[in-house]
Amino acid sequence: MAEQAAQSLEGWFCLHLFWKIDWAKWRRVPQDERQECLDEFKALARTAGRGPVPGQG
């Protein structure tokens, strides 16, 4: 991940990422491809809460 979280005065780190979705384009993607994208995102979201992977980052 290229983004770096800024250190706060309390010493905690926080990074907020925001995305904008073009819903018209999303709806034009075939249903099976949309489902594949959602499945990949859900897998990424599950691993994101686990913290850093040793030896990476």
C-alpha cells in the first residue's frame, strides 16, 4: 500500500481512504463479473483487519 497514515498528536496512526463509484458504469458490467469483483473485495476486507503480514510492508 503506497499511502502512509499520518501520526496524530496522541501517537496513533489513522488512514482514511475514500473511493467514488460511477454507478452507471458499474451497472454496465456483466453480473458475473460484478460478483467476482465483490468476492475479491470481501476477501481483501477480511484480510485487512488482521494487521500487517510479517515480512511485508
